[in-house]
Amino acid sequence: MKTLILGLGNPILSDDGIGNRIAQELENRISNQDITVEETSMSGLSLLDLLVGYDKAIIVDAIQTANGKAGQIYRLTPEAFNDTRHASSPHDVNFATALELGHKIGMPMPGQIIIYAIEVADTSNFGEEFTPKVKKAIPRCVKMILDELNGNN
């Protein structure tokens, strides 16, 4: 099964770079040629080109929820974001909307998409350091994804 692990975020905005860092950690641990590890700062429609041609995608990104605690890790599917869909402009398209559009225009999207979202505290201050609780989540999330790849989720 051709799998993409995609770390999302901005590595110079503190906790927002958590997806990138986890992708870097995984790249050093995965030697399976059917698994590609990438990181990007892109979002919305730009992500579609990265997903094309894979059977499975594991996306890692920062998230901020109303009652979440920094360092908390969520395992989600795109359906978890159904209530947040909007498409007022191409610059304002979230992942769920982009994915739906990809399917509608016939792009070969992954049949399975899993999202690992890490609750973050700081995404607005410039810096490459993570807040302490988010930093502690890195090895836990890496292990969760490795377990996912080995069928132990």
C-alpha cells in the first residue's frame, strides 16, 4: 500500500511546526519504500497535488480546540471536519473542502486518510522551539504513527 505521511505547519511559528517536526522524526525511522514522508507549509487546495496517487495518507498537524490541553493528541478522519467546510474564496478553503473538491473533479485521492492533530499552545510567536507540553507530545505521536503503520492502532 503506497502511503504518504505529511507533516503540516510553519516551522518558525513555535508550536505550529509540530507536524513538520514529527515528519522529520519519522523520516529517520522509516525505511519502507512504499512510505513517503514529506513536510510542507502549504494548506487548502495546494495539498491536493501532494496527496494524488497514494492509497493512504497520514497527516500530522497542529490544532487548537476550545477545551483542549496542550500536548493532547487526537486521531481523526476528514469527517471530523465536516462542520467546518466553507469555500468563500480559493484562499479560504480548508482541508475537508479541498478533499471534497479533489474527489469531485476525479483526482486519485487516498482511500484512507488519518489525521494526527496535536493540541498546541502557541502558534503566533516567531521561534523554532515548542512549548514544553507540545514538545513532550513528539515521541508519543511518533509512536502512535509507527503503531498505525504496523497495524497496531
